[in-house]
Amino acid sequence: MDRASLDALLEAVALGQVTAAEAAQRLERLPFVDLKYARVDTHRELRTGMPEVIYAPGKTTEQIRGIARALLAEPGGPLVVTRATAEVFSALRTIAPEATYSELGRTVVLRSDLGAPLGLVGVVTAGTSDLPVAEEASSTLEASSVKVERITDVGVAGLHRLLAESDRLRAADVLIVAAGMEGALPSLVGGMVACPVIAVPTSVGYGSSFGGLAALLAMLNSCAPGIAVMNIDNGFGAASHAIRILRARHAS
């Protein structure tokens, strides 16, 4: 349940359109639905503004379907499944025919927020190999009524490519910058723009990159102050942080 749904329910009670008993019956499902194998948090969007996400790895297809069905039964905003396979998408379409799938980002969007746009987020990648992480972020943002500007393959190995995108970078309300190898791109971007920059290290690189650890440490030690750093390959986390920033701006 989200804030708008709760307000609508309380207003319906006040107008006599819904009885107190009916309202109590709806609210008693909060804050979670116990499926035995999962306790589905139907209250999270009301608390945090972001509904529960379904992380697919480690779950059976039937478990994912069950969790999705429980969340879809409640009114609310966007509903996203991350790290999903095509097989999972096919199974989910039986309960959500309008679902969409990003093969590159491995995300299934079961429900989108069709409200007014929150703002513009630039999703920037150092290289083409960083696109899966960037697309996970982009799909999550677009499901949450955020306009996305994709700026691809502008890593520091060819600085002129990044400088050519200066206007697009400065036009964004928030920037998400995904980079592997030595992870230098967020520092460079952070020195060019005034908006919040969210850095995402990716597991792209040769042996000494240690699966993204080198990029993570480089971003944490950035000389460009004020950059927020996500965990390795966490495009969803970056998108969630960007959404919180945009919603805070709207609230003020």
C-alpha cells in the first residue's frame, strides 16, 4: 500500500463509502503477507516511498510468482524483479500480462508508476561492458516515473567522448555513473557538474580489478567530494537512491 491508497481508503471511510470493518480488513494485511517461504512487505512503500523489490536469484520460479502475486494484490507503485532470467519473465507473464523484460538489465517490470515525471537522471557508462548494470538502474528509474538519459561508452580512455556530452551531463537532476576497471569516471564527472553523482563500480576488468573491488575502492577514495558510492554492480540501489533524492526535492 502506498500513501495515496491509504489516503483514499481513509477518505472513503469518512464519506461512508467503506465501512470501518472493511477498512480494518484491508489494513490488517499490513505490514506483511506470510507465505511461509517469504514474508512479503506490503507496507514498505508507505514507509519508504519504494515498494519491496523481488530479487530473483536463489528463489524458485514458483516462489517468485507467489511473492509477485501477493504484491500485485495490493495497490501501489512500481514493482520490479531484479536479476531475472527469460524463464522467470515467461512465468510472471501468466499473472502479469503487461509485464516487460529487459534482457540486458535482467529486470522484469510488473507494474509501473504512471504519475507525473519526478525528474531527469543521466545514466552514464564508462564502457559498453557496463551496460547491464546501467540498464538495471534505467529500468528501475523508468518504472518509477523518472525520465532517463542514457550516455554510453564515455570512459576516461577517451576523454574527448565525455567532454562532448557536457551539456547532457549538466542538464540532469541526478547522475548515475557506472564504471569498472580502475573506476575513475565518477571522479571526473563529479568535477564537472553540480548535481548529485551516484557512482556504481562494476565487476568489469582484468584480474587485478578483483571483480570490481578496485573500482569500488577508487570511488570511495574519490578526490571529487560528495559522490555517493553503491556496492559492486548494484544498479538497482543506485536507482533507488536517485529516486529518493528526486522525491525529497519534490517534497520541499
